[in-house]
Amino acid sequence: MVEQEAFTLLDIKTAISKSPQIEVRSEATCGEIGFLLIEQMKPDILLIDLLLPDMSG
């Protein structure tokens, strides 16, 4: 997950983590770190804020 607001990130992570079929593997608060994690982890699903301060969706 990539979301600039820490509380929003925590809320989304908490909601998703309630499902035993979904595992949150990484999270970032900026696009630069988020895309580094994407390259490393190769996730099946990605949630990303389209209005990040350092990148545009």
C-alpha cells in the first residue's frame, strides 16, 4: 500500500487485515519508496494513493 497520510494508511491496513485471505506485505508513505517496494516484492495487488506529493497517479 502506498498512502501519504499515516492515519489513512493505518485504517486501510486494519480493514484489510481482518480478512484471513489477504496479507499486507509492505506499506509506504511516498511514491518513491512505494515503487522500490513494488519492484522488490512483486505484489499481486497494489493499493496506491493517486495524489501522492512526490508522484502523480
